[in-house]
Amino acid sequence: MFLTLAPAPHLARFVTAYWFVEDIAGDYEGRAIRTSPVPAGILTVNLGRPNASEDGTLVPRAGLLGLQSGARNWRSWSDTYFVMATLSVPGMVRLFPRTGSASANRLVDLGAILGDAGAGALSDDVAAAFEPVRIAARLDRWLTARLAASDPVPESRRLFAALAVLRAGGPVARAADAAEIDRRQVQRWFYRHLGIGPKEMSDLERLHRSLRAVQTNHGDPVTGFSDQAHQIRTWRRRLGITPGTYARGRASALAAHFGAAPESLGPAFYL
């Protein structure tokens, strides 16, 4: 079962979607699972047997995957069942402030952020719901409570102003001007909250738009790059594959479900 559900409307700025992956029978056991770097975070809660990272280490029962700079490989087997909340950049900054350097390029056990009791309570609550619609409702409730319990970080407005410039293809200097700070401070804020610098964020934004265009055959996959050679170099560096090779290949079942439609919720995460 692959399923996508939208969060409650008041959470839409922070949470793009809830993604459900269930393979209790092990129909996809042994198949390679690859994920793309995306300008977003992923909060994951496992209800079944956890998957493993590329090195064979089991993923935590509840974890936070921060922004990633390259593709990741995962191992799957039977009894898999998990839900992922895809978090926008504002969601990462507001819901998990100042965790960027800890979560970037790694999957962090949520207990290291919330404490074991807090992470365990979330896992138990989600597992008790079991059905996707009920799980989504409990995640809505948990995320709403987390928002209510914390104030926005003081620099968030100016950080998002800089991010808007980068997403539009503007240079770091212009992003700093939009945030009314110097480039060094922009660097510090991005590393503090997202774990990557503003230039790398621009790179991930371009790559994500390009990957989405190739997956959906909708839009120009070279948009934002200086030329096609720049696009190909970025794909090779971040994904280990060229756009042409990827387009000619067979999409994984996960990519076909979660990333194939232009109107789909969430990032182009699965390859």
C-alpha cells in the first residue's frame, strides 16, 4: 500500500503531506530503494519492522531526516509499515529549530531531540491508531501541539526572505540583502537551522525542480541551470546518474506513486 494524505489545513505551511508505505507481505523485499536529496525534511514513524540504512543499520522507530546533499540507499524487507511527514523548510525551522547541523545528511533518532519518553509517546500513539486516516489525525494533533508549545525563532522571517530569493534563482548576495543582513550571517543561519549553506540550498532547489520535471514529463528540466552541461554535472554529483539515463530507466514503484503526477503532494523524494 502506498498512500498520500494531506495534513490539516492550518499545518499546510509546515507539513506538505503524510506518506504511507506498507509492505507487510514483503512484495518489495530485496528491491533497491533510493531517495533523492530534497529541500525538505522527513519525520518518520515506523509501525512495522524498520528498514535499514545502506550499511545495514536499522533505522530508528521514530526519526528525523534533515536536508540531504546526495542520494541515499535503503534496504527493505517484509513487515514494513511506516508513515513519513514531509516537512517544508518553514516546518523544519519551526518544528525542529536549530537542529539543522545535527540532522543534515543523516537520519537522527527522534529521542535525541525530544528525549526517549517524548519520542516513545509519539511512536506509541501513532502505532495505536494503525489506520492511515487515524494516524494522520494523530500526527495533526501532535504537530499542532508542538507548534503551540514553541515560538517562531527570531530570525525566521528574514531567513525565509533569503530563501525566497534563492528559490527564485537569485544569488546569495541578493538573498542577504532581502534578509537585511550580511552574507556571513546568512551562512550562519542556514547552517544553524538547515545544516547546509545558501549556495547548496540553491543547488538542491534546482535539482529538485529538474527531477520533478523528468519524473512527470512536465516542465523544462534544465530551468535554473546555466546550461544542460551544468544540469548533467549536478545530477551526476547529487544522484550518481544523468537525466537521460534516469528518464530512459524504469521508475521504482515508490517513485511512480509518490512522484509521477504534477499535482502530487510532497517532494520528488523517491528515485
